[in-house]
Amino acid sequence: GTLIASPSLAVCGCKSCSAWLSPRHESQSQLPHRTTMAVATEQESKGNAWVDALTAPASLVLYGVIVGGGIGAIFAANDLRDEWYIDCLALPGSLWMQVLQCLVLPMVIISMVMAMVHMRQLPGSRKMAFALVGLYMSTTVVAIIEANAFGVPFITNVVKELDASSIEATADGTSVEDVKFIDALLGVFENMTPENIINDIATSDMLPVIVASVVFGICIKAQEDDGSPTVTIKLIQQINDVVVACLMAVMKVAPFGVASIVFSTAATVDIEEAGKALAWYLLGMWAVMLFHVFVFYTAILVIGAGRNPFPYYKNLIPAVLMALGMSSSMATLPTTKQCAAKNGIRAEVRDLALSLGATINMDGSGIAFIFIPCWLCTVQGIEFGATKIMLSAIGAMVCSVGASPIPSTGGVALVVLAIAGVPINSTFGLIMAVEFMGDRSQTMVNVFGDSVIVAVIDKWFGQSI
């Protein structure tokens, strides 16, 4: 007969089944007439979940890392480091990296411009808006200071230089930095002032380009008299749509690009030493992130919001787990808002604070943007001196604000490396190999930070809204 759908069972429409569905037999109907169709549907659903997990972008990148690293290790074990076919197999990764660098520049410029426009148009109390932006910026500064204070000495002392024939550092990168601190500081400020913006873009001098983008975003007219976006804003949004579409296309072939990069690195370096260096990189970064969350954020939550951290953090578990799985602050935003509501945050406060935080509050990324250039300098035998520390800190600050809240911060890290003057070569492939793990931990820190700051804002300004 015709199948009858039920939330718990599927039976046919015959008289026998109709009798079982009567009130007299309602309590017994689920057991004897549960058909194989319902069981098959559940099994199919579980199977689809496994398929989705195995074909997720992060899983595909992991497969690329395993395949590229495995083949590269075989080449290295057979002493085939200088053969021409290694260069051929490394070419796709090199091309993929060049395209990624090409797209990251306009992405960061547009992100900085639109971030300034959005901050100028914050709804609600002006005092609350300024306090919100100030708190987000302050926590990112603290995160960067922690990474420099704890992470840089740790990496430079425990990570050893890798012996790789394919690593080609520039002469400027290998020179010992004996510049005085004040000279380095003045040089940073001098470099921040754009002299020829077209030449700065052409030479990948990112710091003046980002400064010019911030000024442009502050000065640009965002709305017409009738409240509609201006032509310039529409043009920027359309360009951003094109850049994002291209970036998504590039990220679809990321498993092949990463496999090629990891292969070229694995074929030319000591795998054991590289593995140890990467382990120290991840452990050091995670240690600083844990300190930032459970010491710094907890202090803000107790002192600034007067909250008990234990029940508050317990209610954040769904958002943190979602961040771990999605690796995106924006994709986690609905769950983060639900957790904030469970913690008693007012709707007006959580809508503004969490939406803005998912865009500009990137404490986890700020920590990573210090560890990445420090680690790359160390494995290449380049001194991570005062100039590079300050340039990395500035780059981490501005790129944390301009970093897109979508998965993968590896591309934005290229901008920080360009600002700090760190050579970009095959060693960056090692970072990309573990980026899927680092990016998830960064997103978890970002979500924690958003959730803590919203409690402080709710305490200070919630009653006045």
C-alpha cells in the first residue's frame, strides 16, 4: 500500500498497520512495525556524515599533506634531491602560491577599507561603539605582546635551522640585524608613510599600502543622501565579490598546491628535524593561546564583567566546538549568539558586539602572525631581530583587523611576511602543511574573545540601551 511517513517509523497503509496505529495500539506501534526503510535512512544519514567529513576541505588538504610529504620523503631517502623532476613536481605549488599572493593583496586592501567604513557606521550608542572597538583592539595588542614575550624566545631557543638545499634566502634576510632599537622604530614610522602608492603595490611594500587603505576607508563617503550605498562603495563590494570568488576557486585546488609545496620541502629537508620544528611551533603557539584564554580573558571576565568564569565558559562549549569544526568565526556566529543568550547577554548588545567581533577581533590570528615569521626566520637561519619583531607586530595588528573571517589565515600571513621582510620560499609549505590545525585553534581563541568582550559591554552599557 501507500507508505505513511512518521517521525519514528515507516509503515504501509494496510488494515493491519492501521489497526496498530489506532490509540489502542499506539504505544506498541513503533516496535513491531519499524521497517528496514527507517533503519536504512538512519544508516544512510550516518554514511553521508562520514562522507562529508572525509571530503571536507580540511580533510582534502590533509590528504595532500600526507601524499606530498610521503612522496617527498621517498625522494629524500633515495638521495634524489637535485633531480630535474623534483623541480617539475614543485612547479604547481609555486604557481599556486603566486596566485594566492596575488589575490591576498586586494583582499586585505578591501577588508581594511570596508572595516573602517563599517566602524564609522556602527549603530547604537557612540560610547558603546568606541568602547567595543577599543576593547577588541586592546585584546589583540595584548595577544601580540604575549606572543612576542613568550613565543619569540621559545621558538628562537628550541627550533633549529633546517638544512635544505632548496631554501634560498635573500641577502637582506640573512644579514645580522645590528640596527639600534630607536633607529628601527623610526624606520618603521618612516616606512608607514606612503611615498608612491603604485610603486609600493608593485614592490609588495605592504605597510604603506595598508595605511593608505585605512585612510581611504576613513575618508570615503559611504552613503548617499537617501541612505543607499555610494557608487564607490558598490564598486568596492563588486570587486570584493570577484576577489572572493577567485580566492574560493584557488582554495578548491589547495590540496594539490599544498601537496606540491610539501613535496618540494620534504624532498630537500630532513623530515625528522622538520617534524620536530613544526611540533615546537604548534606547541608554543597553543601554549600562548591557552594563556591568553584562561588567564587574560578570565581576568577580563571577572574584573570587567563580574562574571563567574566556570558557568560562563561551560555555556560557550557549543560555540567553541563549532569553531573547531568550521574554522570560521562568521560560520560560528549564530552558535556564538545562542551561547551569549544562554549567558544572559542582551539581544541588542550581542547582535552588535558579536557581529563586529567576528570581523575585526582576531586575537588568535594575531598570535599566529607573530609565530609564523619568527619560525620561518629561525629555520632559515635568519635573525629575528628588533626590526622584524616590530614590523611583524604591526603587520599582525593590521592584518588581524583585515583578516577575512573565513577559513585559512595562511594567505593573509603572506602579507605579514612581506611587511616584516621575511623570505617566502619552500619552507612556507611546512606552515601550510599544519595550517589546518593552527587555523582551528585561532578561530577558537577568536570566538572566546568575542564572547568575553560582549559580557563586558553588556555590563557597562546593557542597561542604557
